[in-house]
Amino acid sequence: MLMPIAFQLARRSGTSPSSLLMPMSFGALLGGLVTLVGTSPNIIVARVREQILGEPFSMFDFAPVGIGIAAAGFLFLIFGWRLLPQDRKGAASMDSAFNLEGYTTEVSVPEDSPAAGQTVKALEGVGDNEIEVITLLRGDNRRYEPAGNVVIKTGDILILQGEPSALERIVALEKLKLVRNEESQERDTPSDEIGVMEAVIASNSELVGSSVGQLKLFDRHGVNLLAVSRRGRRITQRLRGVKLKAGDVIVLQGNLPTMPETLGELHCLPLAERDLRIGRQASLFPAGVLIAAMALVAFNVVPVAIAFFGAAVILVLARSLSLRDAYDAIEWPILVMLGALIPVSDALRTTGGTDLIAAWLSHAGAVLPSYGALALLLVAAMAVTPFLNNAATVLVMAPIAASFAAKLGYNPDPFLMAVAIGAACDFLTPIGHQCNTLVMGPGGYRFSDYARLGLPLSLIVIAVGVPLIALVWQP
């Protein structure tokens, strides 16, 4: 969610995205320590505690320790980001290769739009000045090339120019309505298969020389034209009157499974697939569902798995999330790995494997004070996480920690907490946590860059976390 914002901040401030992305990833890991649902290790260690002691950790049991560690980590990151190399450049993506500027689209201003009553300059400011209002049409052919102080009114038609992401953002935030130049018709296509695609008009296309209004694209092909880009040239007229040319880049909305066939019929060349959502309205409904799910978990009304699965089902039923997006969001490799490791974890516990490993660790722990034993478990979890993934580490290490505590005569809670924190705080590699993996390519990081910032942060977590765990949970 925050990566696009980080890129915008980097662009405005003239800094390298590499200065922001890794600290942002580490900040996400630190923030996850505060609540039960903040990170998957917390959820899994709560489940393990329920199996061992009969009761799981609650929503805010992690907060006293998590807040202290997060605060210390954030203070370090404010200054520590300077340890990162400043010459890193992110890997070029297909999106950036086809990031064409100068798209023109046409929108109307409905009654509930926040844009009504704003000046043109204020509206452009909402879009971070990445979009430009190049034409304003009002009433019967009254046309303006508006100055910045012109006030926008309900019913105005605006012709906007900018890159797709900026147009998408301004249309959603200001509740503007795309003018599709087609009659509103019922669709037989499921809503989760409706999407948009970019394409280039070939020289032999039937679109060349025809205006959008003449083509009747929806009637003939089931697609709507949303925007046009013409080699950086300004298009100041309404889209229905624009005569298309060879080489124009267009954004079409329609049935994604049949879109390639449609583009073939139109002799248009599809660009690399991009997740453009121009025309979709912003909604606070998903945020409300998330808050409700968290409240149910916080007040122990339902277990965390039921609360969040139910939230996902509600979003799909309410069509805030399509089935296609829901399936795409599932990390199948991680689910398969966890599913395979759950019986391994159970087997270790039931066959005495955890007791054997715990006995080895207890030899070292026997000569250490209680806080030294906590540090040993926390460091062990940190060391294992890059090889197993953070969630898998908890499945393996949590039973060992409980057995380790029992052999030494300690309360198992602080040792389970140490495992959860150690597994959630992989700052040394890009592979132990998906947040670190996500920023590696865009930030242009090398494997060794993570240790530059992550090693001192890991030492801070150990130095702050162990005393806090011992103080709050009292081994």
C-alpha cells in the first residue's frame, strides 16, 4: 500500500527510492509486533500457546513489549537510513517501460463530487499536479481553457491529461464519472472479469481516421474507450470527437478474457498487462470491514481466523473485491509450506524431538540467567527465520521454546514471546519476510545491503526486547 507513496515522496524530494523502501519495510515489521494480527508469527504462536496451555494470547498481549521495541527501532531508522548506499537504482519493470505520459480522458462532475466548488488549481493540486485540466465544458457548447482560479461546477465536463496512475487517483478521490460515450447497457459479463487494457492502434486498424463517437465500440465489440495518448500531443476536444490515428495508445474497458480477441479484430497491439483501475470509485467500506474484524478479535468475540476469513467473504459478496483479485492475493506457496510444516511441528512435539532439541539448548541455558536464556531463544529464532520463513520458524521453534522453558522450570510465555519477536524481526536478508522481498527489486538492493541497516537494528531489538519480555512476562 505504501510503496507508491514512497516513490512519490522520493520523486518530489529528489532522493533515491532506496533511501525510503528498506526503512519502510523494516518499519512494517516493527509495527507488526504490537498486536496479535500485526504479523503471522504472532497468530501462529498464539495458536501454539493454546495447544500447550489451553489459552491463546489475546489481541494486545504483544503490545507492552511490541510498542517498546517498535519505538526504539523507529528512532534508529530516523537516522540509520544513512547507512544505506545512495547509488542504488531499482530494477526496470514492464510498467515503467510502458509508462506513457499524456493520456487524455473525459470526466463529468456529479452532484456528490468533492470537485464541485473547487478551483481548477485546487483540483490539480489534489492530483499532486500530475494531472492537468486542459478543457472545461459547461452547458451548451460553452467551452473554456480554464485558468487556475476558475471554479468547477456540478455538471461540468472536464478533459484531463496525465499519466494513468494520476488519472486513476484523481477520478477515485474526487468521485468523478468517466464519460464513456456509450449508452448504459446491461452486461452479461461477471464484474470480476471487467477490466482495462492498453493497446496501440496499428496502421491497418479500422479505428484509424474514425472518431470515437462514430465507431460505436460498445455496440460492435463490447468495449468502451476510456483514454487516449498521442505521442505527448495535447487533445483538447471531447473524446467522442477525436479522430484516432495510427500509433495512438488507447485504454479500453471490457471483458478481459475476450479482450485479446477483440484487439485482434480491431488490429490493435496490446501492451504489457497492467493493473489499471481507472474509473473505479474509492470506498471506505473495506476499511470499515477490517476495523470490525479487528474489533471482534480484540474483544474475543470470535477467533482471529474466523474474523478475517469472514471479512474476506463479506468483501467478495459486497463486490468490493473480485474473485479474481481474491485468488491472486493468496500466497499459495506459503500456504502449502505451512500446511506441510504443521504436521512436522506436531511430529516433533509428539515424538519427543522438541524435548531432545530443548535438552541440548538447556545445557547452554542452565549456566545462563533467565534473561540470557530468553536472549538465546530470541537469537535462535532470528537465525532460523531466513532459512524457513518467519511463519514456519514459529511452527518449529515455539514447541521447542515451551519444552525448553519447562526443563529449566520457567514460565513458557516469555519464551514463546521471544520466538514470536525473533521470527518477526528478520532484518538481515531479503528472503525471511515478504516485505523485504517486495522492496528488493524496486529499491535496487543487493543481498548484503540488508545487513548494513538490519544488523544494528537486530541488535537493538535484542537489547530492548529481552529486558522488556523479562519485565512484562517474568520468567
